[in-house]
Amino acid sequence: MSLFWNQDREADIGLMMRSSGKSLDNAIVRLDNQWTAVNNLSDGDLLNMTSTDVASYSGLDVSVLNSMIERSLKEWRINPARSFINVVANLANCSAGEPMFEDLLKQTLVLTGLFRAGDEAGGKIGPIPDPNNKGRHHRSGGSCTLTVRSEHEAWINGIARSVRVWEMRNAAMVRAGNVKLPKRLFRGVRTGNLKAKINVEQNGRPFEHYSAEITQKRLEYLTSTPVKDVFFSPILSFTANEDIARYFTNGEGFVIGLDPRDVDIVSSFKLDAALDTKDPVNRKHEREWIVRLPPKTIIPAADVEVYHRDWLMVRGDYRGVELAGHSSFARYEIGGRKVEAHWVYKASGVGGSVKFQLNGDWLQYSRTEARKLLGFDPVPSSQDDVSNLEFIRYQRHVRNSERPINLVEEPGNVLSLKT
């Protein structure tokens, strides 16, 4: 039952709990003195472990721990920041006395994930009193901040140790060759989700030029800032399918690529059945890999592909052809044919696709239809000789519309297509 008309039961679980009694200065959980044995585990030790051995670090029954990890992985697919998998984000080479979490907001989200993953957290976590407002709870990120009651810190340390050993065992299995790695992993990032502070003025320019400059500055931020500051956590999801990564950009982002041999594998669809299903929202099998990057890693520019329609169009990059939108179209010559690429809505008015017109003909073809009926692929590739490429911004279905504008600002500044 919701506390308020617009609130889920788990949206602010601190409101349903009695106070933890901890002061704000002492609220972040710290590691106990039982972590040395975990840090000293070798790959040989990890490969010989059973699920029962992993569970022994927490004191939980193996079925309870397995269920908790499974539900945490499912939560990861909905909201990674709130998944209990992130309890290990700060625990590489950990030692006694260090904070388990970087800040109270991350601690609150992960403890919320634990609450959602099983019944073990009941009565063991609670909100932090606000020192400046008697009778109220301290808040961060719009929710009551949570901590673990003092008498249960050994309990949370035990569960964290089991999750860390589970992660380490998965990584050891990959290093031992028990799991086949893909040649490359990819992550799609929407530019608007980056925390970069951008100060750019439009100054009467076409919006696409303004948007392209913002995208360029966000690219510079992404390739000059440690991943722990760019993203919520150094533990991130990647996919073995580059098309899936591009799907997640929505034509407004970046695709990051990496060699899976350069990172530690936390989990994957080949290791845990909870990831070996179609995503409940997009209904796609993402071939997901959860990896741990060193927190100070800076992603090289060479490993980032810009997949943003405005940025590509302004630079006259033929990769923008497939990203034509409601108010733009591409015009170019390829294979001796003059081609125009337009976005065409479905008859229902919901969704649509890019269609191609050849040599001024009124008939429009999808890419598949052009290949099948004409034996011709209208979408440029790195092997094609493309000339006179223009991206035109125009106003659809508007009386007294503005004159069409050629958006290409830097002719010839075309990035090579990654194949």
C-alpha cells in the first residue's frame, strides 16, 4: 500500500522504519576486521568454491543468498544504482575501518536494494535523525537516508563479503577460460545522462549547431574524467551487441567500447540465469555483461563512437543518414544514384522509420525493400563513394515555414565508420 497517492511502497522506505539512532557523523557503515581472508583468496581458492562456500561468509543459508543475488540482478536491470550488487563497488582491496560506501546517498540506494531483494533487512536498517530538525529524518536525493543499526554492522559486512566473493569467483572463472569472452563489449550512453556542467549559448544559431557543440563538450568531459565521477559506480553494464548499445543512445549519445580482457567481470548472461532473459522493458536480449572498471579509469577518445544525430549531421558524417528525424532529411549521391532519406511515420502515427527516394522518384523504399527489389543498399558505408552529402533542416506541416537550411557546418570533417 502506498504512503501517498503518487508514491510506491519502496520509494522512501525510511518513512516506514523506526530511527536507527545513529548520528549523521557515524552513519556510513565501515568495514570490520574480517576482510583479510577475502582479500587473500587466490584464483585457485575461488575456482574450488561451491555456492555453499560463498554463502558461508555471510552466515546465510545458500538458498537465501542465491535468491538475494538473483533478485539483486533483476533489480540491476531496472535500476542499477538501487541494486545490492553495488555493495561491492567500493570494496576492491578493502581493509578494516574503511567506509563501505562513498556517501550517504549511495548507501541509501544500496540498502534500499537490499530491502527489496529479500526479507533479511527487516528491522536491521533505519533512517538517520536530522540533527538540525528534531523529530525529522535526514534526507538526501529526495529520500530519507538509511544506515544499518550498530548491532547489525557485522551482519551487513557478512553479506557484503559473500557478494564480493561471488563477484571474485565469477571473475576467476572468466580468467580461467571457463567462460568465453566476446571480442569487444559496448555501452550506450545518452549525452543528457552525463553530469557535465556545460555553458553554451545558442546565439541565434540553428538548434542542431547548438546541440552539436554541447555534444562535443560532453564528449570532452567523458574522455577526460575518471569513470567513478562520470557514472554512479565503477561497476557498469556492457553488451556484446553493438546494435543494442546504439539502441540505448536513442540517436543522442555515445557508444563506449572496451576489451573485456582489460576489466574484471562481475557477472554476465553466461554466468547468471537472471541476466539470460529478455529485458522486461525493451523486450530485447541484451547479452549483458556487468564489469568492474578501476575507479580512476579515463576512457580513451579512441574507444568512444559519437552516435548523436545533430553532431553527425553538422559534421557531414554519413552515419547520420540513418538518424534522420522529424525535421531533417539527408540528400547525397551514392553508386550513381541520387538519394534522399526521410523519416516517415507509420499509419498509426506512432513510430516510424527512415525511407529512401531514388533519383527523384516519388516511391519510397525501406532499406530492406531497396536491397531486395533493387539490389542496392541506400545506406552509406565505409566502402562507398559518397558525394554531395547534405543534411537539410526543414519545418514539416507548417504554414509560412522557414526556408530549409543545410546543416553541414564543416564539410569534409567526416569521421571514419567503425566496422
